[in-house]
Amino acid sequence: MRLSRFISRSIATRLFLTAAALSSVVLLVASVFFTAYYRQEADEIFERRLDVYLRAIVADVSESGQEGRTGPGQLGDPQFELPGSGWYWQITRMDDSAHEIKTSRSLFAERLPKLSDLGVQAGVGGSRRGDAKGPDGRRLRIVERVIDAGDTGIYLVQVAAATEEMEEQIARFQFELIVAFAALAIALAGVAAFQVRFGLRPLRLLQRELVSIRRGERDRITGAYPDEVAPLAVELNLLIGANRDILERARTQVGNLAHALKTPLSVMVNEADAAPSPLAEKVNEQARIMRDQISFYLDRARAAARGGALGAATPLAPCTEALLRTFTKIYGEKGVAFSGNVGAELKFLGERQDLEEMIGNLLDNAGKWAKSHVALSIAPDADDGAGRSALLVTIDDDGPGLAPHLRAQATERGRRLDETKPGSGLGLSIVADLAAAYGGALELDDSPAGGLRAKLRLPGF
């Protein structure tokens, strides 16, 4: 299952495996074809060699009959003289009751079986050919023919040879063919891997360009691409430009809306303050609620717009150092110290003001409850499951902490668990919303320092 998922997700793997599979099938079919062809050729050569010897013996028998002899002359092959060599001839007289037999020295005292007795049918010219078990148990290819030598008599002439030599030649050919095709398969696999890697190189370059844009290192895709990929690069550049235009218009409209609403509210508050009365107090109260609501939803709108932006990247170290200095001054009279451990090379994939608002709210909340110390730590986190890098922001305080059943309520909009502490109750909810807009999350847990730990996961590298 894992292999099938990997193959389905990787174009390079699919192309390579397809090329390797097709090459293997072609090589397999070719090896079967060449082996069959070589076996056929070897068999025909073997048969022709036996036929040559048979014709030579038949001719010698015919001549020897005319000259008063009944045996063949020299065949020119010493294997017929070596006992057990696997090459034999035998001449059997058929027209007398004694059935006189003459054999090659290689047969020694053995005899060749007759194909006619084995049920082999005669072919063209009365000759027979077939396989039979030899005297020493080896498989023999036998060709035989009955000839009439006139007054000398009628003879059965047989020539036989062991097929093991031919089979050994075929086996050697198969082994050499397998070695050659294996080397060819390795070479084809290397060529296929190079072809796939070289062919998909423009896509890898395009991916690197997009990563650079997401990290804020570039603002558009550059470089020359093949005709098949170039239209995609052009469309992506247009999409990135359109995304920036939409975000810019959204920010402008959000700002205009903020000014349009806050100005009438300020007028209402000023008028109410000018004429104190129960109605004026109610107007002030509701105006403050409206301001908080407007600020909250405007912040969410800005966060959503920024979270979809491409090319924004904020170094963490300078931003967090400034925040730690600020809150050290703010809570210095209370005796709360702020410390941080942030890698100089880490970056947040988003805008600086959003990062400051999220970490600032968390530091402010920790400073309110801490007894003496607040610790900030930012480190790389495991990727988000889509292959994108992430950061883990951890803020610990040594305050009283927060019960587990109250932690979910703490991130609800406008919820204040302790009315004696200053604030609107929107800080943690804004952090949670901003983090969600960037694909991150806020989690509250117990701190090793004894208080509350806030864990904020954000995109970064």
C-alpha cells in the first residue's frame, strides 16, 4: 500500500518504473526469440552434420558392395574412433537371418536402437530421424536409412550423436545472452533515470522558484522554461500578481472601513461625555463594546488577508528581541523578567505586524500572571504534513497556571476569566484567529515552570 501511494505521488518514479517495465518486457521477449532462433539453427546444423555422415556412409557402403567390401571408408572425424565419444555409426544387414552388424569403434561392444522398432515413421527417401536413449544412457539423435546394395545385400545404415554437446552450446548461449541483456537492462535503467531526471528538471526549478516566493526571497518566477512548462510559469506569475492586487485592495477597504466606523463612534462618545446622564453612560458603554467588536473583526479581516499573502517572510530574532525589551520595561516594576531563546536564522512566513501581535499578546498575557519570570523559545517544528516547514513558539510563565477545563474558554472572544486583570479579553482569541489564518494553531498546556505554557505553531523556516 505504501509503495503504491509513493508511486502514485511521484511522476519521476512512475516514468522510471514504466520505462524499466517496458524495457524488461522487450528484453524478455527478445531473449526468448533469440534463444528459440539459436536453438533452431543449432538443431539444423546438428541435423545437417548427421545427414552428411549418413550420406558418406551410404556412398561407401554402396561402393564397398561393388568392390566386395561391406564397410565405410574413413569419415575424417576421430570421434567415431574414440570409445564412448557420443558419435556412432552402425550398419546392419537386413536380408539374411544372421543380421550381420558392423559398428564404429566408438560404440565398442554396444548397439544402436532401431527407430523403426520405436515407431518412428519413415520420411522422404525412406530415411528416419528421431531421438532415443543410447547405450550409455545418453540422449542420442539418430538418422537411419535402408539401402539396397544389389547383390551385396540390403543394409540399414545408422548415424547417431549425443545431443548434450548441442544442449551445452545452447545453455552457454543462453547464459551469455542473459549476461548481455542484464548489462543492457542496467544501462537502459541508467539512461531512463537520467532521462527522467533531466526531463523533469524544469519542474524542480519551478518548485524552487515557488518555494523562494513563499519564503519571501523572490516576488515572481524568473528564468527560461521549456515550451510545455513556460505557460504554467506565466500563469503562476499572473496568479501571484492578482493575489497581491486583491490583498492590497482588501487592506485598503479594511482601513477605510475602520476610519469610517471609528469616526462616528468618537463623535458619539464625545457628545455623551459633554452631557453626562444615564443615557450618556449607556452610550459610552455600548460605544466601547462596538469599538472592541470592530477592532476584533477588522483584525480578523487583516489576518485573513495577510495569511493568504505570498512572499512575506519576517526574521524572528529582531522582532522578538524588541518585544522582550518592551515587556521587560512594562513589567519591570512588578519584578517580572523576560528571556528568549530564538535562532538567528529562523523566519516566519508572514508579515511582521501579525507576528508582533501574536507573540506580543502571549507575552503580555504571561506577564500579567507571572510571578518573576517569562521564557520565550522558538525552534523548528515538524512539517505540517504537506511538506512545508513550521515553527514552534513556546512561552512559559511561573504564575498560577490555568485549569484544563478553562483553557478552551480562555481563547474565546471577549472571555475574561479574571476581571481584576486589565484587558478586553480579546488577546488570546486574536492570537488563535491570526494563527489559524496562517495555517497554525494555539495550544495551552502546563508549564515546567509551574504556570501556563502557550504553544503557538506557525509556518516558517
